[in-house]
Amino acid sequence: MMWLDFSMFLVLLGLFVYVFAVGAITVLHKIYFALHLVLMVWPLTQFIAQTMPGSSYRLFYLSGSYVGLSLVGVGWFIFVVFMTGQAKVIRTRRIVLLSVPALLSVLCVVINPNHLFLSIDEQLGVKSLQSGPLFWYMIVQLFSYILVSLFVMGYTIRRGVSVRHQMLVRTAMNGVFVLVLFGLGDFLVNIIFINYFSAYFSIFSVGIALSAVYLVHAITRHRVFDIIQIVQRDVMNTISTGIIVLDENGFVLEFNKVMKPILKSRIGDRFTPEALAVHLPNPIRREFDEFLEGSKERPMDRQELEIALQSDGHYRYIVVQSAPILSHKKKERLGRLLTFHDVTELRMLVDETNLQNELLHDRNRELLAMQDELFQANKKLEYMAITDGLTGCYNRRYLLQQLEHELAVNVRYGIPFSIFLFDIDFFKSINDQYGHLVGDEVLCATVDAVRATLRTADLLARYGGEEFTVYLPHTNREQADIIAEMVKESVEHNAVKYGSQSVKVTISMGVVSVEQFDQRALDEPKAFLRELLTQADSALYEAKYSGRNRIVKRKLA
């Protein structure tokens, strides 16, 4: 009987190698492999134990077999949890907690305190193996895991899952029934009714082997674990991109549903441009041949080619991409992947987008031109609003706004400033004698003469009629006196030509300089400004009544 155990071990080992060789490795595969290894422990250690001459050696290997048996229940339970899709509900932490009874059973087998699990008495013959109370704990936890596994599988079927999922669950359930049936048979024959038999029978080893054979048969026939490959095939057939898989020699290994009406070749044929049912014009045919040759010459490079096919007066644009298929370590080239993307709609969308962008760009240019015109118009309106239309200098409203702002700054920081208020002497007689046109020319020429004398920072404004005001920032009394004299002389030496005649004018000027400030000026700036202009106007009238063409200076404290 020991050779039967060893034979069952070889069967299990062969099945393990077979499943490992032909299947794609997924998480479910890995769990099944772990369960398969646990199942292999029982027949192997049972065989070795029966070949050992001494009791101690035999007990050692028998303990190894019961370690494997202790893990069978929890192994089936974890396998069922993942196979039925309950891993999201029963998370890793809970699985570890649920594995504690099995681990305690393993601990009892390994320690075997006072032979409470298993002992050997050679004098008892067939009943030489004596089971202790801890042995029955192992049996209870083993059947508990089996019952829980059956409950999980029954709940999954009752929940109304897909037909394929039901087939997965029923496959595992049948394997459990086979294992339980032979386990009960082994328990009854080799433990309960051992007195009625003269030898040990390897019933459980046979049950393990039959259960594994059934599972492997279901895996192979119904492709139970190949869900990933099935999904990959379905994904390939549902996408709109044409796919051709070639081996390293250029033979067709696989192609998806999109390529079936286009590709004349079958799996196993060598791929050539003639294999495409679509007629390629000669220029495109040459480009496609060069594309394939480039793929052969540079097998590790990704390449791309866009071809345009004309049909019924319309063009279809196809992008062909070639990419190498590399091994897991990305060192060895296993083949090549050709993809065919119909980018006609994308090209039309891009062309339409480019056209809309051009139209939008033209409209933006028109809008920018309109904005520039509007800016220039606003700028012109703003200039007209603050300047005098005849002389081009600032008007009275702008002057008062600026003076109010400058006054606050000057008072706060103690900055001296001065103001000129002047008008043209006998201007009314010029209008009466020469006319208003000549009077306007005199006004403009006088402004030009004054502006030529002033500094860049000085502000010249028409105060009204022939009266003008000059604001001189950062200017004390001495500096203001000098500039005032220069302005007066500049106007005096300026001549306005009128035909063969020339007209000369003079100006009378009132000058007010502010060098010391009272902070109360900040509380009523407009009143202070009125007082300032009143002083300048008084100085101007004093200059006029004193004989004109002169300057009267005031210092306002």
C-alpha cells in the first residue's frame, strides 16, 4: 500500500507541473498551486513514513503528513473564497484570523505535547497509531472549514451569479465532495473500524488524487482559470482598432475581428502587403513595403506610417503602427504587434478645428484692430477732455484736479512749489485791431514761447480767455523768480508774423511760492487751493495796475 501512496504523490506532482506549464499565472492559479502543494504532502509523507524502520522516524514523517492535512481545510476555504469572488468581502485580515484554528492544529501536530496528538505503539500491530484528543481537534477544524466552504459556495450559487461563475463554483464543490467522501472512508476504515482490517489502506491519498484529477480536467476542458485570456480576446474583438500579432519570423499568430474582412491570410501564414484585401496604390504600396522592411531592420524600434486610401471620391486615413513584443525581462523579442487605426474622423475633426482656428484668428485680428481704434479714440477723447482745443495746453479743470492732488503730497512731505498766473497785455486791442484769427495766433505763439522756457515737469494750463497758469513742482521762491523772468523775456522777444507785419506782446504775471505748510491744509485742500489762486490773481492784477509787463511775487505761508 505504501507504493500506492507514492504513486498518488507522483500523480499529484505531474498534475502540478502540467497546470503550471499550460496555464496563465493569475492570483487564482497561485492559490490553487498552494492548495495542490498541501495536498501533495499527505501521500508523500505517508509513503516515507511506511518505509521508515524506526518508530521515531515514522512518527516524524506521519506528523508531516498531518501538518499537510491540517492545512487542507483552510486551503480549500481560501481557494473557494477567491474563486467565488468573496475576497472583497472577506479581506486579508479576516482570512488571517479565520486561519488561526488551522495554525493551532499545525502547532499541536508539531509539538505533540505528551503524545496528545499521535503516538506509536508497535506492540499493537495494526492499531499501532494511537490518536489523542488533539487529533480529534484537527478532525473537527478540518470538517469545519469544509462546511464553511460549502456554505460559501452554496450562498454564491443562490445569489444568482452568471452561468460561468456557477460552473466555477460547482467544479470546486464536486472536488470538495470527492475529497470529503474519501476522507470519511479513510477515517472509517483506518481509524474507527481498524480492528476489522489487517492492514492500512491509502483511501485518502486516492481521494486527494481523484479530486485533483477532476479539478485539472475541469480546468483544462472548460478553461476554468482562463478568464483573463478570454477577457483579453473579447477586448481585442470589441475595439475598433485592427490588431495583427506576428512572431519573430513574421508569421501571423493572432488577429482580431476587425481584421477578418481585411486580412486574407490565416493564422500561421507569413504576413505580406498582399495579405491585405484593401487595394494599395503603387506609391502607398512602396511606402508600406519600406515600412515592413524598416520593422525587420530595426526590430526593437516602434514605427508608424499613415496611408490615405481613396474610395468613391472620399479619402480614408489609416495609421499603421508597429511595436515589438518583448519578453518579461524586456531583453528578448518575441514578435511584433501591428495595429491599424482609422483616423479619418480624427483627421476631419483636426481639419475642421484648424479651419475654425483660422476663422477665429481672423476675427481676433479684427477685434484687436477694433480695440486699437477704440483705444486711440478713447485716448483722443481723454486728451480732448483735459486740454484746450486752441492752444493745446491743459485746461482749467485738469489743472485744478492736478493741483488738488499735488497739494496733498506737497503738504504731507513738505515739498515747496510755486504757481504763475499770467495774461497777455492789451489782448483785447489785438483782437480789435487785427481780428480774432490773429488773436488766436498770438495766443498759440505765446503758449509755444512759454512752453519752450518751462521744464518738463512744469504744468501749463489755460485758465480762461488770455489768462494762463503754470504749476512748478519742487520749486522754491528763488527758483520761481528765475523761471518767471525767463518766461517774461521769452514772450517779450517773441514776434508773431501777420503777413508783412509782426505782432509783439508782453505778459503780466503774479507769482506765489509756498515753502512752509500748515497741516490744516490737508483738512480743507480746496479752500487752501482757492486761497492760493486768489493770492496769485491778486499779484497778477497788481502787476497789471502797476504798468504791465512785469512780475509781482508773493510768498504764501
